[in-house]
Amino acid sequence: EADGAAAAEAKPLTPEEEALRRNTDCVYFLASPLTCKKGNQCDFRHSEGARMNPRDCYYWLNGNCLNPKCSFRHPVILIFLYFPSLFTIRPLVISASNWHQ
Ligand SMILES: [Zn+2]
Ligand SMILES: [Zn+2]
């Protein structure tokens, strides 16, 4: 059975982690709004503004943008570095090329 998924679900996120995840761009939505099947149920951010905007959010990269309507990108890599536990839920393929400095 899906023991990996069950183990991940046994450990709930803290409200802080939850908020950060909700403000991280959904990589599926960024590819195309139709690619993410979860729609409003998605755990990650769906921002049409950010989808059209290739620039990363400066504040997000510094760990202090929690504006769900922010129209700059909130790449998932940041949350991965700060909260690696989030990625036990669903591993994502991340391109860090434009963030790595
Ligand atoms: Zn999504
Ligand atoms: Zn932002």
C-alpha cells in the first residue's frame, strides 16, 4: 500500500508551514491553469499574475512575503530550504537555476 503517503499525512503541518505552502507557487498551475487538477483545493498558490510574470518576488526570496495576491513568483525552492518536511508530502521537481547564487 501507499505507506509513504500515509506516513507523510500522519505528520500535520504547523500553521506557519501551512501558510508558507499556500503562498508557494503551484508548479503545475504555473505551467498552465489546466495542468493542476486540484483547482481551489490545491495546497499551493494559484496566482494568475505570477503565472504571467517571470520575475521572482524579492520579498519572498527574503522570506517575508505572505501576500497571496502578490504578482511576482514565489518559487518552491525557498520553502524547501526552510521547511524540508513539507516535501515529504509530494516531492516536486524544482529548477533552482535562477535562484542559486
Ligand atoms: Zn495547484
Ligand atoms: Zn511576493
